Amino acid sequence: MFDDVDEFKKKAIDNKNDIKRESVDIIIGEDEQSFRISGIGEKAVKIEKYFRYEDIFKAVEDGKETGIEAAILKVIEDF
């Protein structure tokens, strides 16, 4: 465990090439989603995941109202 943010940041930056090959699993709603660590910078860590439109629509049709797919659908609907 790290004692301060500077130590944490230094380790991330020193190992960014290897860390960028990793993924992190996060529970969102009732499902576990896997996100790729796509960036390690001076100020932040970036994670990303692609969601196909068909998968978004199907998840919502299947009743997953608290998942990330429903949140994405709502953002798009609100425009």
C-alpha cells in the first residue's frame, strides 16, 4: 500500500508500458465489466471499454436497468 499520492504516481509512470497491458474488473449494477487500462499520465489513469450498440440495446431490453449499458442509453436518449 502507498503512503502518499506522489509515490503512487511515480510507480504508475515508471511501469506505464506494462500497466497499459492490464485490465481492471469493476462491478456495475449486477454485472462485472472489464475495462482496459489505456493510459497512464502525469495527472490521471485512463480506462476504456467499447460497447456495441446491439449489446447496449439488448442489455436494456433484458431488464438491466442499473447497468452501464442503461446509463449509456440514457445519455444518448437525452440528446
